[in-house]
Amino acid sequence: MVKPSPKLNKIQEEVLLGSILGDGCIHKCKSEGSIRYLEPHCEKQTEYLLWKNSILKFNFRKFLNKHHFGESKMCSIYKSNTHHFKKWHDLFYSSGKKEVSREILDKVTPLALAVWHMDDGSYNYRGKRICISTQSFGLKGNKIIKKWFKERFNIDCRIEKYTSKINKKHSYISINSANTKRFIKVVKRFIVPSMTYKIGLDEKRLDEANKSKKEYFTKNFKKLKKMSRKNYLKNIKKRLKKAKDYREKNSKKIKKWKAEYYKRNKKKLRIQGTERYEKNKNKKSFKVKRKKYREDNKERDAEWKRKWYLRNREKLIKKSRLRHNRIKREKSNN
């Protein structure tokens, strides 16, 4: 009699869930009458698959995959288990095809998300953003994933669409650079050392991306300058309006930030101001501007002076007394 396999623990279930969302698949074997789990990977990801198998404790094998391009070395984990895989099969394959639902996504933990990303995720070193290959879930499934990411981890995603060579429409999840940082914070502690390139920690790839960026900008500098100028002129009114609305809404915040910045960089700002003044004090345009500014802001300057005097009144009185006493002493000595 065959012994029933032990129940999966919490960590095993999390890893299995992430794997099914990624490269893993569950299918019913009609001949055996059991449910079988299978997950193939290329030879480069053997270390990652062995790490996964050390948790799941399934069967592991290496094989040659023959296709019309030739042969490629592969490795996979597999297991036949009617009892444990039945609930996962019912969740994912209720319509006979692999689908994602909110019920499934609510079970996803940071570990499961890390496994999903290591399976189907990729990192764009030039754009510093993450993409997850969710084409198998269709547009409907991607909309559910997008909403779940926002509600669960406060990560904003985009659904990117494209058409294949066979004129078939596909969609996948794309995360911009700002939200990629949030995503990496959630996932980083679970990433296997051999898969750190999927969160932007491969120095070689980073250097290559930076080099290609520089080359592209040097080649197309004039063209990019023209394009940016055109876009700026197109959207200048919208931008100015947005900036104005933001300043009106957050006027108190902006004042606070300015005051804090001034406190931190008081000496530097004073030095910069004096240097700028010395450079431009003999220029005619500077003199005209200063004169005009003083004429336009007479009342405001007077108010500032009055407020400054009220703030520093005691200090000024002390200074004047000390000066008066010093002069007296000098006269008496003479």
C-alpha cells in the first residue's frame, strides 16, 4: 500500500502558490487518475529550482528538450498528488484554463510574490522598472492583478498591450521606476542570490545599460532636444496650471519645506548670495532690475523690516547699549 504524502506546511503552500502563478502548472492525468504538478526551467536557473525544491521536496530531473531550433538543456520539478493539488486545481483551472481571481490573489504573501517574480518577472536596467509576464491571464485577469497591487501594497501598475506575429492580442503588467522601489522593498529579503538580477542588482548589466544610455543620448542629442522643446511648448499651459494648483493646495507645506531648507543650508546660501551680488553689482541690467524691484516692493520691504525689528528688538537694544558703553569708556580713557 502506498503511503499518503504528508501535508504541505505554510511556507510550502506559499512557494507553491507563487510557482503556480508563475511557471508551474497543474493538470489531471486521465490514465493515472491523479493530479500532477510540473514546472520546467532552463539550465541557467537550476540553482533557483533546487532552492525551490529544497522547500517543496518534489521530484527533480534534468532532460534534453528537442524542438525545431535544435536541443536545449532543461531541468524540472514534478509531483503526482491527488489530495494536495486538488484545491489548487479547482482554484486556478475552474474553467479548464489557468485563470487568476481575487480569491487567489488575497492568499498571496510577500514570499509567494517573490517566487512569482523570480518565475515570471523581469527587470529593465535602462528604465529601472519591473515587468511581470501575465499574458496567460488575459486582459480581465490583468485588471484584477492591477487593482490588487494597488489595494494590497499601494503599487501602481500599468497594463501594457501588444499584438503578436499571429495577430493575437496580449497584455502584461508593467511597474514604473518609482513603484518598482516599493515592489523591491516587499520582495528583496526572499530573493535567491542567483536571481538578484531580477531586482536590478547585477552590476555588469547596470554598467552596460548606463553605457548604452550615454551612447544613445550623445548620438541623438539634437533630436531629443527638439522633441523635448516641442513637448514643453505643447503642454506649458497645463503644467503652469498644475503647478499653480499645487502651490495653492500645499502653501503651508511649501513654507515649512523652505524654512527647513534655509535652516539646513543657511551658510551656503549666504555665501552663494554674496558671490552672485559681487559678480553682477557693476552690470547695468542688474542695477536697473534692483531699482525697479525696490520701487515695486516698497510697502512689502517696509513691512518685512518692521517685522524683523519686532523679532530682534531686544538683541538690537543690547547691542546699542554695549556700543554706547564702549564709546564712553574710550572717551574717558582719552
